[in-house]
Amino acid sequence: MENKKLASDNFKVPALPAGRPLHTSSKANIPEIKEPTSASLKNTHDKKNAWALTDFDLGRALGKGKFGNVYLAREKESRYVVALKVLFKSQILDADIEHQVRREVEIQCRLRHPNILRMYGYFHDEKRIYLILEYAKHGALYVLLKQRGRFDEKTAAIYIRDLTKALIYCHAKKVIHRDIKPENILIGHNWELKIADFGWSVHSPSSRRMTLCGTLDYLSPEMIEGKPHTYAVDIWSLGVLCYELLVGLPPFDAKHSNQTYLKIRYVIIKYPEYISEKAKDLMSKLLVVVPEHRLPLTSVLQHPWILENAPEGVPPPVFNPENLHPNDKH
Ligand code: ATP
Ligand code: MG
């Protein structure tokens, strides 16, 4: 008990007023999920019924999210390194996103794909919810992109190929991600892309996202118009991401959100002259207003730009600290 108190005091999080506990009535809806992949983590876990904060040594903060911070952590018995995402129950209730967090946990715990960040399980105490996540050693794709300015076509094609594979898997599991953007993509130990943050998956993010984040950049025409949307919203964001990886800015970027809105609605895109014809061809087939007319994901993998730049088996590039330097920018 004493240990637990000490460990929780290590969290460098702002003090908050005492949080209300999560609804106990709806608690029964989520079964405790106990399915760690790693053999060692699993062995340790099988001896117990549930995880607790005292099972982990906490390390440095890895990042800040809107509703919580993420810390490096190591499971004491197996010494397995994970990322612990810490969410405050009070903030979740105040923002009325309890349902969304439950979804995120339910969905991400079930998905198993090399390009999707694993969630091994979760636990909670009086004030916080802890999500046990796979540790993505090389951080957010967003940071890598900002450091480099933009990626060459081979690198971008490899990321698009791997993201497409992850989305094919999600869609087969009836999961629509709905929030694909560089901030929600992490880079793993072998520099492989990992989709993270399933907070908006399945649920409609349209109205909420606009008020919460104020960014329209990755939303499809049907989403900004509040129309019903399907799996094809992820195909649209794949096109937006492809452009941002190659150019450094999203295609519908504008000073004011009403300009972005119009650019999305009428698909007004300007391609810089350094973009190849094949890349333009792929983006123009993804960024299509009518959702049913967007290129199916399986055809993305067969597109000449992908076949030429990212043939099967070619791994993502390794970036060392020198070539991350801003001097290396285009
Ligand atoms: P937001 O709502 O603003 O998207 P969030 O609450 O979803 O934030 P995350 O995006 O999950 O929070 O995490 C915030 C940051 O922490 C990420 O941008 C990343 O830098 C870091 N981070 C999150 N998860 C991991 C992980 N598994 N491995 C390494 N770093 C991580
Ligand atoms: Mg996020």
C-alpha cells in the first residue's frame, strides 16, 4: 500500500480537484481485458487477476495528450517496457467522453497488427485510468515530419503502404479509425509505422472534433457536412496524409477554417512541381468527393506509385540524429 502511494506520487501531473468515480452502473459493460501479447508480460499477468500501478516502475514522461500524460514504464517482474497513458476520471467525466474512452479501450485491445499500436490492458484507481500501451520507441510521426520538413517519395510510399495495410485490417474488423493524421501515428522500434489513438474510432467525430481541436484538415467532405459516413472516410484521410508527408503541409491548409472548408468541399488542391505524376495520380484517386468513388484500399497497394517506391518487403527508413537536423531540410 505504501509503495502504491509513493509510486502514484511520482506522477508529474497538475493537482486536480477530487474526481468523481466513473459511473458504477456502466462499469459492468466493459469486461476487464487481460491479454498481453508478450510471453513474459503474459506470464506475470496470469499470476494476478488485474494490473495495478505497483506492478510498474515509472520512467520519464513521453508526451502530453489532451486528457492525460503518457509515461515510460517497466513491468517489475518481467522487466517488459511499456507506455502508460494516464487519464483523469474527473476530466473524462467533465468532457463527457467516458463512452469514447471505453470504445478506445475495447477496440484497441482487440486489434493485433504490426502497424497498429498494441494495448495490453488497463486498470484504474480512484482518480485515474491507466492504459497499458506498446512503447513506440521513435515517437510521433508528426515530430519526425516537422524535423525533416517533408519526406522523399520512397519514404512516404512506405508509410502509405503500411498505413493502408493497417486500415485494411481495421476495416475487416469493422473498425473505422476516423482520425488518421500524423499526430496519431507513432514510430516503433524498427522504425515501422503504428496507428495509435482509437479515441474517435467507430464513433462519429464530426461535430466533436471541430469543437475540440478546431482543425478540419483531415476531415472528408461528408464529415464536414455532417452527412453519414463510412469506411471511406479513412481512405480520404490516407490521401490527405500522403500529401502532408510529401509536401510538409496538409493539402487544404488555409488561414481560416472557412477557407479550408471550401477547399475540402470542392477538392481544391495545388500540387508542388516536385511531386511525381504517379504520386499525384494516387492522391487524386483518394481525394474524391463521392465516397464510393475513392480508390479501394486493396487497389492502393497495387497502385504504380506504391509498387515502384515501396515494393513488398522494403522496410521503412532509419533516421539517425544527424539527418534529422533541420539542415537536412529541402
Ligand atoms: P490528443 O487527444 O491531444 O491526441 P491524447 O490524449 O490522445 O492526445 P496521445 O496522442 O495518445 O494523447 O499521446 C500524447 C503524446 O505522447 C504523443 O504525441 C506521443 O508523443 C506520446 N506517446 C503516446 N503514446 C506513446 C507510446 N505508446 N509510445 C511512445 N510515445 C507515446
Ligand atoms: Mg493523440
